Amino acid sequence: MELSIECQARPEGSKPKAIRREGRIPANLYGHDGLKSMQLTLDAHELGFLIRDAKVGETPIKVSVPDLKWDGTAVLQEVQAHPWKKGNIYHVSFFVKKG
């Protein structure tokens, strides 16, 4: 089973708390273009299903960003969640592995 998620470009100057109120989670994508990173947002509900099935640093995930015309395979680098509120995710990072 291949995992995939569709992201959107994060609007410039948007606040993470406001993004979460809209039902979206802030995210970053690293490794796609050298030292540059992409600031993204993704649907919190879809992310919940993705995190349930993916292992951090191991499971390949097809990430698409139609706003920026980017598609590729990445792994979850980091998932930041509330220490004791189960399922309350604050931020995720994806890393594109070359090769």
C-alpha cells in the first residue's frame, strides 16, 4: 500500500495557530532542492490517517504540492505533538531522500 498526501503552499506571514484553527497543520519539506525548504500546510484529518500507517524515517510517502507544481517521495522526518493530548499534532517535517 502506497501512502500519499496532498499539501498546499503555506501563505507568507501566516501564523501556525491560525492555520491549526482552520483544520490544517503546518509542515516543512526538506531536501528537495539542496538547502532550501518548502513551507506547507496539510489537512489535519488526512495527516491523522497518514501518521497511523507511516513510521518516522522509514515509510516512503508520495507528497504532492499542486500550488508549487512539485511531486516526489519523502519520509516523515519529525512529528511534533502535544505531550499528553493524544492526536494533537502541531507540526510535521518531511525529508526527500535522493536515490
